[in-house]
Amino acid sequence: MKFDERRNENVKKRRELQTDEAAISNNKVVNINDTRKAAKNKKKLNSGALTLIALVLVAVIFLLGPMIIKTATGNISETEILKNGTIEKLIKTESIVIREEQVYSLDNIGTSIPNYKEGDQIAAGKILTSVIDNDLKEMANDIKKINEKIKTVKEFPEDNEDFVNQEIKNIDQEIKKKLHDFSNMYNTNDMTLYTEIYNEIEILLEQKTGLKDAGGSSSYIKDLEARKKSLENTLKGRMKEIVSDAPGTVSYVIDGFEGKYTPVMVRNENGVSPESFDIMLENIKKGKPDKAGAPYEYVKMITDFNYYFICNVKTTTDINNMEKGTEIEVRVNDKNLIVTAIIENINKGKDNSILVLKASGKLSQMTNIRIANIDIILKKVNGIKVPIRAVTDINHVDQTGIIALVKPGYLKNIKVKILLSNDDYAIIDNMESEEEKFTYNDMISLEW
């Protein structure tokens, strides 16, 4: 019985051992299968990545293939992105500027002290400038300085004490100079200026005392105004005032041609010929006015808001198509400004024609110029701007041409409308009849 029990127990253990081995074996099979599946998936991923890379390379070659081939052969075409721009049709020329001008002579009596600056517009009856004897020039400058001090004190009254102290220092310096002049007189035994210098020192000492006693900005201003009035009284009777007879624009630039070249002559259609224009231009450039003996100092008033550009230009189709009264833009290159003008007169000749353009705007910037380098802007067009060399088969009658759009792997020729062109550029537009259209940021070939 014991033998049978031991045998059954051994059989049981062997079975359990076989079961464990089978389990281990099964586990190994599962792990191997998982490994094979993972390897298979990895292989699929690698294959997909390679396929994607291959597709990208094909696309790149498809798109850039022609460029790559042309680069390798040294025959690559230039390209450009279509962008917006402007083209102007111009006539570049020299122009004589004519104005209605009234010159005031100052009769060589002394120094001019202008009351207005170049280009100021004033009413009639205003004092344009004051003329004083040369020996009173320093006194006139003192009046200017006092005016500046009065203005400053009124604007900044809290700084009154500083102004007073500085003025006392200035007076001390002036007294020191006068005492030095006294010393020089004694050394040279020349006492001719004794009384004058002595009186000046007395005046300076009185001013210094007055400043020390001055209290507050109002007292200081009163002292300044009293000094100014004293100087003006001294100048009275020795000063000439130039008063404007009519309203207009002030100018201090005189060339001597004001009385010779006037609007009256340019308003007449036959007033200026191409030959007479050339003579006028030469005279101005040489600076030889018809009136000899220009005044020593002078001022003038431009009494009309209108002024004129006279131009001698080649007779072209554009000139023949011009009409009086047409509005046109003029760019004054010397002043970097554009003014609107009207065609006042056209004196057409076989080879050359005279254009008279009347303007009124920006006169204050044109007062000091007699010869102007100008651009007469015949036409201005905005749109897509391309180099003229990018347009082929140009038809000047229909104003059309052909451009080459850069497409993936090839060039596409399309017909375009030329709105305006010059030697370097063209403004183009789509033809309504064409199915293929271009737009901003498209790429075109410049050499094809």
C-alpha cells in the first residue's frame, strides 16, 4: 500500500513538472511572436519614411528641375516677384520763373534791419525793413538785444533775478572796456572821443544803479523798455523805414531782372520764342541784368500769388496734344516739391515749343529762385511694375506684350496690357480676353 502511495505521489509531481515546463515553453513562444511583430512594424515604418522622402525628392526635382538643369549648364534665368509701383511720363527741362515783383531801393544809406523773413506774407502798409547809418549799427543791435530780453523776461518771470545779475555783469564788462579806451586815449594823447566815452560810462553807471534798485520782473521790464526808448529816440531822424505799398510776399533776393522779365510778356502767346528764351536763360546764368547798377541793399514784394514757369521744350506728339487751361503737375527738383500748374500758353514751333505754366501754390518756397530744374509730369500710373526687359513682343499700337509666368517646372507665356512704360519699366494689367491671369506676388522670368 505504501508502495502504491509513493508511486502516485511521484506521478503527480511529474505531471506538475510537465505543466510548469509547458507554461514556460508557451511563454517563450509568446515573447518570440511579440518580437517578430515589433520587428515587422518597425520595418513598415522605415519603409513608409523612405517612401515619404522619395515623394518629397520627386516633388523638389519636379519643381526645381528646370532651375537645377539651367544652373548646371550656366543658363539660369533671372526671376522677379510682381509688386506694385508707379511710373511717370515726364518732360525734364530748365525753366525760368517769372513773378510780379516790386523792388524797393534802400539808396545805399546804411545798414538794413529787416522786419520779416524770406517768404513771409504781409499786408499793405507794413514796415518791410529799416535802414540806419552804418555808425549806428551797433545801437540798432542793442535795440534787438533789448527786445529779446523783454520777450524772455515776460515768458520766464521767475528767472528775473538771474537776468538782472547777468545784466549787471554785462554792464561791468562794458564799463571796463570804456575805461580801457580812456587809458588808450591818454597814452596816444588823442582826446577827440573823450566826451563821447565819458557820457557812455555815465549812462552805463546809471543803468547799473537802476538794475540794482529794480524789484521784480515788472520793474526790470520797465527798465529795459526805458533803455530801448532812449536808443530809439537817438536813432530817430537817422533811420529810413521801407513800407509796403501793397500786400504780398517778402523777398530779399534781387537779381536785377525783376523789371525786365514780367508776367505781361509771358501772358502773350507770342511773347517768348525759343530763340528769345535761350537769350533770357543765358543772361540770367551770367548774372547780367539789363538794368545796370544794382542798388547797395534792397527788398522786394511779390504782389501776385500767381507765378510762371517758362520752358523751351522739344516739339513732340505730347506737346502738340496739349491745350491751354489744362491742369498739370510740376516737380521743382531744386526745392523737392510738386506744384499744380495750368497751361497758360503754348507757342508751338517746328522743332521747339515754348510752354508757359501758371502756378500759385507754395509761392513762399519759390521766392528766391529764378531758374528751376523741373519735371513736367504728363502722366502718372500706379499698378504692377515690371522691368521692361521682362516684356517681349511689344505692340506699340495696341500697347500689349507678353510676360512669362514661372510655373512648377515650366514657363507660361501670357498676353498683358501695357498701361505705361519708359526705358526701364512698364506698368502692366491683365487682358480681359486671356484666361491665364497674373496677380501680386506671382513670379515672372526676366530672361527667356
